[in-house]
Amino acid sequence: MRIDVLGVGFDNVTMAEAVAEGQRLLNTEGVHYVATPNPEIIELCREDPEALSVVNGAALVLPDGIGVIKGAAMLGTPLKEKTPGIEFAERLVGKLAEEGKSLYLLGAKPGVAEEAGTRLAARYPGLRIAGTHDGYFKEDAPVVEGIRRSGADCVFVCLGAPKQELWMAKNGEATGARLLCGLGGSLDVFAGRVERAPEFWSRHGLEWFYRLCKEPRRLGRMMKLPLFLVHVRTERRRRK
Ligand code: UDP
């Protein structure tokens, strides 16, 4: 059963369990997709029923950061641990490499996905990069066709939320891949264009603060976090 945080249902899994589930889905008939919402995306889903429906429609919904973990705990339904999309992705890449499976990278500015692919392939011997495409295209059809022809087993879809979730729900099946993962800005990190917070910050639940200092333009978006906490408090009172 999923744990409800303001309408978004989260799978209550550890990182190891999340990766094992991703691996199982990769080897299961049909198409499946993974979503990794943070408080900002939960707030967005509260205002957009279509976004909510595609996020909840994912086969695996993982709490991307400390905000969701705090929210779930405040509601009296704690989640086991945070499972950041970027970490999930990195571990899944390790499994893909072990199994000799192929990965397609979709999203980010021109050149970024390609660079991410080169770096990942160097770090994970055995990994097959099926192909790459930037995230600034007008028509879905040629991109979907490119993925289908590449024969990719897994696709990282990094178009930002909720664009990537809508894209996966609409086009996932036609890509022919087994597993698609919506991973926001992960390709920028894999390509070495954006730095992840050092462990000290993430261990103390302050990765968001580090990111804010590095990219002050995120402030507007991050103002959703206090709003999220207000909504969680209201929901807690309502549940009592
Ligand atoms: N992006 C894209 N196509 C678009 C809009 C965004 O490929 O039409 C990419 C953008 O270049 C960035 C990622 O999507 O690489 C979103 O990053 P952001 O930091 O907003 O995502 P987060 O990690 O916060 O979810």
C-alpha cells in the first residue's frame, strides 16, 4: 500500500528495495515508469489533476528528498527513507551495466545527454548507451521512433516535472522500452555540468539549501516548500 502525502501516493521502500523493484520492472513484460516527486511537485499536483494522475500512475513513486520524508512523518505515516532520483538512477545504471542492458538518455540542453552518456559508459563498464536526444524538441513522434529503433531497455526522461511524467504516460508504450524514469535535472549532474551537494549537506537534509546557494534563481520554486509544510499541517489537523 502506498503512503499518501497530500494526494501523491509514495512507495514505502528503502533505496535498495527501490533499485530491486526497478530491476524487476526492467525484466517484466509491458512498460513501466518511475516518478520521483519532491514537495514542489506535490504542490504542483495539488493544482493540476492531470499531473497528479500521471504521477500516481507510475509503477514506482519515490520520495526525492527530505521534504517528503518530513511531510510523511508529520502526517503520522513515516516513509522508510529518502530515495533521491539521482541516486536511484546511478544505482540502476550499475544494474543495467551488470545485466548488459541498454539505456537511452532523453532531456536537457543540446550536448548534455551525449556527455552524460559518455561519462556513464566510462564509469560503468558493460553499460550500453542506446542513444541520446536533447529535451528541446517540438514533436514527440520522431523522438519516440528514435528510441524504439534504438532498442533501449530503459530510458531516463529528464524534461522537468510534470512534463516528463506526462511524456512517459503518453509515449512510454510506443518507445518499446520496459522502464522509463523521470529524473529532472539528473543529466546535467551526470554530464558534470551541475554539482551535487557534498555528502555533509545531504546527510543533514540540507541538499536543497546547498542547491539554492549555487542556483539562487531557484528561490521562487523553493518558496513552494513552506507552502507544502503549511498544507501538511492543515492535513494533519484534518486527519485527527
Ligand atoms: N528540460 C528539458 N526540456 C524542457 C524543459 C527542461 O530538457 O522543455 C530539462 C532542463 O534542461 C533540465 C531538466 O529538464 O536539465 C530540469 O531540471 P530541473 O533542475 O528543473 O529539474 P529538477 O531536478 O529540479 O526536477
